[in-house]
Amino acid sequence: MTSEIHDYLVANAERAQDFLAELVRVPSDNPPGDCAAHAQRCAELLEAFGFAVERHVVPAALVQTHGMISATNLVIRHVFGPGPTIALNAHGDVVPPGEGWSSDPYGAAIIDGWMVGRGVAVSKSDIVTYAFALAALRDTGAKLAGTVEIHITYDEETGGEIGPAWLLAEGVTKPDLAIAAGFSYAVVTAHNGCLHLEATVNGKSAHAAKPATGADALEATNAILTSLYAGRKTLAKTISAIPGIGAPQLTIGLISGGINTNVVPDRITFRLDRRIIPDENPAEVETSLRAQITRAAVVFPGISVEIRRILLAEPLTPLPKAAELAELVASHATAIFGEEITTTGVPLYTDARHYAASGIPIVLYGAGPRSIEEANAHRADERLALADLSRATEVIALTLRDLLEIPGGSA
């Protein structure tokens, strides 16, 4: 069966590349998050490949609450027989392309064996990987016990609350194990959490000729940011016990405010990103940051601060059975890639945490490349080695075969 799967994927490699190119050519930038058209095109491609595709349209009000315009989650279920359910999750939404591309970000150009385009690595390639891995088992007549589901969601870039979290909460799916989109050769078993806070510093406007008659919101904000940046320097002393995670991080990513050059600013708003390692308690991190911001502002007369949570993504920590799943994926990847593929943690956060929060053991693995830097992930000229697409697909197919193999059977 191993050779049959390999031969099938070799014979269909060009078809897989064309499939990926079609996904890249349909924009699905998030923001703004108008992703229904991409979901429709993806569903059409999957149906042409012989899959029955469920379309789960997220209610418009809920979509808007999460800062998007439209979202339709796709679910494929292929039942081989009675047994466990394995879910494969990839997201079709992508970050906007930005500047600096050497070719059309939606062109899916192939250059020296690499496909270039927004989302080609994160994570439209994994939609293809999972679909063709399942097709390989289906079309080679694998005798398996269980069900494979593919979940294609459209809000990973904004938190996953109306993608995987919604599918799980609505009872659309309840898998026993899961594999989510990856972004390196390694098998990922843990990742950071993330806290986004928005702080609005309120003061009182005044003429610039008499600033003492106002309350300068920017002056207070300066003190707050100085405190936050000083605290950031101490984070490097806290290193996660999980390889690949590193230390907590803090970034001030957005700031706005002021009325005019000759007016004391009455309001400044900024947003911060605090990466939370699995070794930390997210509630304690948030409480500490809120207190730090308040302390720095309280010394300024006439200043008040409002703090609002935008996002809290919990860290991913391995559940029982996740280690066994990771070892299986890594063993197949090592054999197929011809080099040792290990397990690790990453300092990002992903949709995998929603499955873990529902008690579903999960690891991350997909089409690579070797690292997010090599992939130019979230940067100009995002790319994927097409050879990695084929190899990762074989890894997933063999992993699914082993997980669902009938004891003593001929799979």
C-alpha cells in the first residue's frame, strides 16, 4: 500500500500544483475578511475532485462581530468504516500581500521549482496536502476503519473563533485526533498564546500656547510606553522549558490620536501584542499588564485610561496522545525527507489551540517549507517548494493509513 500511495501522488503531482495555483489566484485577504468567494471556489475544486463538501455559512452578525465581512467553513467527511475520526484543519484566509513583491501576489508563478503567491505556504498548500492525501487513500482502495474529515476555515488570521471554534461549539464535528496546518519541516506540538490589549488614554485638549490648561494624553502615553518597553527587556530572562518556544515577547503595534499640531492631544489609543509562553498563566499576564499601564498613568492629573481586551489566544500545550501522534508523523517525515524530522514548539499562535481546548489531541504538520523565514511567510514573495508539497502529502497519507489501519487487515 505504501508504494501504491507514492505512485498515486507522483501521478497526480501536477494536478495538485494546479489545484494550489487556483486557490492562490482567488484573493482571501483577512482583513478585510470577505472570504465567501474563496470558500465557494475551493468547494467547487474539491467537488470536481470527487468529494462531498458541506458548506457551513457563519451567521452574518457573528462574522461582523469578529471584524470580518463573510465566512463559510467547509467540511469534508470520508467514512472508510467504523472507527475513530481524524480531522485535518487548514485555513484559506491570508494576510494582505503588502508591498515589495517581485511578481503578482495572486499569480501563483512557478520560479525554479517554487510557487510564489500570497497564502501559498500559509496555508493554502495544506488544503491541497490534506485533500490529496485523503484522495490517495480513497482512490487506492485502502481498507481502513474510521473517518477522515477536512476542515477548511477562514478566520485563522483573526483568531479562529468563527472557524474551528465555531465548528466545534456548534457540534458540526467532534474528532478523536487532529492535525492542523504547519509551516516548517518539524512537527509542532506546542505554541505560544497571544494577548492583544487596546488602551485608550483620555486627557483634555488645550491650545498649544497654554498646554498647562489641558491634560496631555500623549505625555501620559509616553510614560506608559516607556514603562512597557522597560518591562519588555526583562522578558528575555524567562525562557520556556519547551524547545522552540523561547521567551515571551511584547510589541506595541498600533498607535493613533491627536487633533492638530497646535492642540494638546486629548486622546491617544494604542494596541499591544503580548506573546504568552505555555509556561505562563494568561490571566496573570493580563492582570499584570493592566496594572502596569494604570500605574504609569495615575501620576498624571486629569488623565484616565480605558483598557479593552481585543484577543486572548491560549497557548497550545500537548494533550495525552498528542506525543504519540507527533512521533508517528515525524517518523514518516524522516523517512520521506531523508533527514531527521523532530518535534518542537513555535512562538506563533494558531487555530490548533481550539481543538486542544475541546480535549482533542492535535499536532501541526503541513507542506513546509523548512522554516517560516524560508517561506517568506507574511512577507513579500511568499513561496513554497513544490517538491515539499508532494512529500508532505505522502507523510499525511501514510500517517492517516497507520492511524486507521484495521488490525490484521490488508491496508
